Amino acid sequence: MAKLQKIDEVIDALFQYRAIGTDPAFSRFIPMVYEPINYNWRKEFEPEFNELFNGLMLRGDEEVERIFLAVFPTDEVLQRFIEESHPGDLLFMHHPLVMECGDPQGEWGRGFLPIHPELIAKMKEKRLSVFTLHVPLDYSRTISTSDAMAEAYGAKVVVEFFRDEKGACGVICEIPPATTEDLIEKSKEIFQIPYADLEGPSHTSITKVAIAAGCGDKVYAMKEAEKLGAQAYITGEVHCHIDNEYGKKKFDEMKEYCQTTTMSLIGVSHAASEYLVHATQLKPWFEEQFHLPVTLIPQKKWWV
């Protein structure tokens, strides 16, 4: 067993989530999704989480016997966690909300969605803990979403990009020469996806790639990567397929940029791109740090 407080302390020592401060995205999105359904999230979630929007979201028993890892709190993920866990077990995720980003060959998504209140109630009733880490897991260069991707491609990180005042979410990497098609096939293998989303020109010899897990579908970030010499840009989402005004505006902006970019733009799904770090870096780290069994909970479908 391990103490919940000790797990929190060790996570913070590496990822510095308290020093980084309030998460800029989820400090907006959590009120945005819960307030319309009149759910008192401030009462249900831990006080510190309500200030930082990272860290311990639900506090269960202090003694932790098993850690579960997932990227999004989808119904299927939470139901499996509830069914397979024992009181005190901990679920560690990148996101505290579901995000439907859409399928480039299927239906568009609904964007951010709340966790169903009845699932929150079941986790609290069973005295389970939920811990989420968003931008601190993107910023870290020791264990991080984008660096896990670079590692999977056998890429050497040479410089950061896609930066804000607290850290960088993307990395520019050198790779052995590969074609665009090589990178697509490698992506399908790494992320266990049936297809990748592709825009821009195809190349026969790519040696420099930009990697940005999750929502790398930012034109300014892509232009920055292009200036830094990237010939391909690998990310979770090339296009935003969210079925609302915001999503359609972003889709149109990206379509315009795709007509002029010199890079091969490769999307591997938001969820899959951010799940990878859980499977390849976080799982062995948690096992080494706490000597506890660690269970991965992948989604059955990555393009959602």
C-alpha cells in the first residue's frame, strides 16, 4: 500500500503542478459544463482542485492499493474503474472532463462534456480517488505527452515550441529519413488507430518533425514549427471536428492554412496521442515509485 498524501507529494515534486498554478483551460471548461446542468461541482470536488484544476479531484481512502491510468473520464473508463477497484484505489488521468473531438471519417464530436453526476457519486460512495494532471504533464520534459510520442517514433528532441509563459507543449525532433507514408504507417502502429488524418503535401525524405500531443491544431503553432524547419507535424488533431460554432471556425482556419503549408500534417486522435504517455512512461514510473500494481484503461475507440 501507499499513502494518498505521499503519492500527491511525489507527483508534485516531479510535475510542479502547485507551482505552475491554475490550469488555464479547465478553470474555464469545468464551470462551463457543470453549471448548465446545475451540478454543484465546487462542493463535490476537492477545494484545492477547485483552485488549481489539477491534482486530487476526488479524495477516497488514504491507503492506496492500486493505481489506474486513463486519458479521458469517459463512461466506459469510469465504469471499469468502479467495477475493478477497491476502496482507496486511485484513477490518474490527463483530463478531468470528457472531450469529444470528432472523427475525421465519421461523426463530429460535441466538445467538452461533464462526468455524469451518478458516476461521481458512485466513486465517492466507494471511497475512490481521482487525480488529474493537464498542462503540467504537457510541460514536463521528463515524463510528458509529447516526449512520449517522440520516444515512440525514435525521435531526438532538439528544441521546444508551442510555448506559453509557464512551459512548452511541443517539441521539434530529428528522425532517421522517412516518407510521409512511413510516418502514417508508424502512427497507426503506435496509436492503434485504423487511420490517420492527413493534410498538406507528402514528402519522400523527412528528417525533422514537430510533435504536439492533443490539440495541436493551432495555426500559430504550426507556423512556428514550419519556421523551425519541421517537414511534418504530428499531433492529436489536425482538424477540430467539434460540431459547434467554435469548431467550425477552427476547421475553416485550418483548411485555409493547409493550402499553403509545406509540412505533412498528421493527426493521430486527441485521445490516443495523450494516452501514450500513460502506457509507456507513467505506468513504469508509478510502479517504480510506489511498488503498486498499475492498470491501464484504454478507450475502445480513439477517434471520438
